[in-house]
Amino acid sequence: MTQQTWRTAWAPGRVNLIGEHTDYQDGWCLPIAIGRGTTVKFRPSQDAISVITSDRFHEVVRVNTDTVSRAQIRGADSAAAYETGWGSSVVSLIAALRERGHEIAAIEAHVHSDVPLGSGLSSSASFMVALAMAFTDAADSPTSQLHGVELAHTAQRGEHINGVPCGIMDQMASVFGQEHNAVLIDCRSATTQLIPVPDSLGVVVIHSGLPRTLADSQYAQRRIACAAACERLGISALRDANLDEVADDPFARHVVTENRRVLTFVAALRANDPSALGSILNESHRSLADDFMVSTPELDTLCSLLNDAGAYGARLTGAGFGGCVVALADIEGAQVIADEAARRYQQLTKLQPLHFITAAAAGARFLANRE
Ligand code: GLA
């Protein structure tokens, strides 16, 4: 790459169809990548200083790409050193890239995203994946390009260094997404299988208007509760528990039943059985609300309204505590159903929902200049 050539890395957000709070317990999940994502337009810097701007945050991030290390993150380059927090995610990602031994080069870059922030649609994972592609591509060596599972793991490591204790689903969905397919992720082996989504199904997404962030939500506490259940049972992950063993522990029970639902959902997709798919979505929501306790009255309301409006079924998607719900509906009726549910939700709650119909999209890639 010559010094002046601009390149564009793009990585999508995701909507998880089923398999919530299973990824950090070695379970299964079934997200789709969506057409919304993060674009990083970049070129190599003249020196070791990366200068990164964003449409979303006024703060310009300036960081010496050569000297960032994990130790430094706790010092001068810590989250506190940046006003907006997005600087600390850049620095954390650089630290992750260096920690995992990837060759990187300093970049001048501009970031643009059309994934709503804090919506549960993985705006952060799509940013980390696209930025990791940019830093490694800029190194311009035959071995520097980062892709596949290692790209997903590095982006996840960046989140962890930044204090966000996420699982691997979002990054894997962003990297491995395919048009017309959901991505069945086995989070124990970090392997994926593409599951075709019938074209007759519309995927409805409605954002409740309640923002959420993983770091300040109860996400970490749920992880701790699941780890405690594993310790009690003497197993390394709840994937290995059976229902009898967790009957009295609602958190663990959710994870065990949700893993089963993922596999039944995949069978219903293969059989093109939309009513079965809808029932499984509704069951998942009930389990997330009653057992795992990550829903809110607003998310419950949205799911009921979507069912009332004619969706096959609906559930909260992502970590919960706000953010979005996902529903499946006949493709012809999907927009009307989404409009109706959003209108009634607004009337009832006075919150401003964002709603759209989406479809499974392709995963992270470099865009040709005209794209
Ligand atoms: C967030 C995390 C994921 C996953 C979901 C819950 O999106 O980033 O890793 O744990 O919550 O399923």
C-alpha cells in the first residue's frame, strides 16, 4: 500500500435470533449479521502516531501505536485519559493486537457507524472488528492481514482489556455473517455453521428507546452467577449441565434451556416452520425475563405488542436491560406489523422507538472504493 492510498474496512452489527447469555458458558447462539455496521476509512500514518476521528464523538484520538501495552492502559492511556470513552476502546484494541502478536501500523482514520449506540446491536463489536482490520492491513505485510476466528478473538480481547466482559457471539457474527444465513456458533469450539433463513421470513427489530451498556449493566453479575453454578456442579461451563441439575437455579436454568432452544430453533428453520420458530422466540423471552431477569417492562411490552400485531413471536435480543427486541414475521406483513407495534409502544410509553426490517447480511470485509 502506498502512503497515500485510503482503504475502507467495514464490519457489521448483529441481531441475535436465539441463544442469549449462552456464549460465555460455552453454549450455542444463532445471530445474523445485519446491513448496518462500522466503516473505518484509513491510510498508514507517516509516523508511529495514529490519529482517529469519528462522526459520533468530537474527541480526536491520538495514540502512539508503537508504545501501547496492556500495562500502559492502566496508566496514561487509561479510559480516564479520554473524555468520551471511545479513545480507551481504540487503545485497548491496539493493546489486544500487540498482546496477540499481530503486526500493526499507525493509521490516520475516520470512523463512521450506522449501528445505533448502546442498542444491543453490537455497535462496539463492529467497531473493534473493523478497526482491527485497519491496523493490521496498514502493516502491509503478507502475514499481517487478520481474519476469521483470530480476528473475532482479538476484537473480543480488546473489549476485555477495556473492561467490557463480553462473550464471543458479537465478534463471530460480525466476522462470519453471510447473506441469507444465520450463523450457528458453537462457542466452545469457536466454530460456525451457516443455517439458511427462508426468504419468506422478515426479521423485525425494534429499539425500545432505552439505552444500555454492558459495562454498567448487570451483565457481569450474571456471568458471576453462572460461574458460581458451574463451581457448585463441578463443571467448567453450563453447556455440560442437564436440566435436573439446575432445576432450582433460575440463572443456570435459563442457560440450559436456552441452549436447547437454539438447537430446536435450528431444526424449525430447516423445516421452515414459522409457528414453531415464533413459539421458541416467545419461550426464550419468558426465560430471559422470569429466570434470567434481564428484561424490562418496556421490552416485555414491545414483545407483547409485536405478537398482538401478528408476528410469529418476539424476544429481547442482546444482553437485555434495554436495547432491542427481535421478532419474526411473514416478509409481506413485516413492515406493517413493525409500524403498528412501534406506534402503540410510543403511545403507551412515550418513548421513541427505532424500528426496521432487516435480513441476514455479509460479514466484515474491505470495501471497494465505490462501495
Ligand atoms: C452481549 C455480549 C454477548 C452476549 C450477549 C448475551 O451482546 O456482548 O457476548 O453475551 O450480550 O447473549
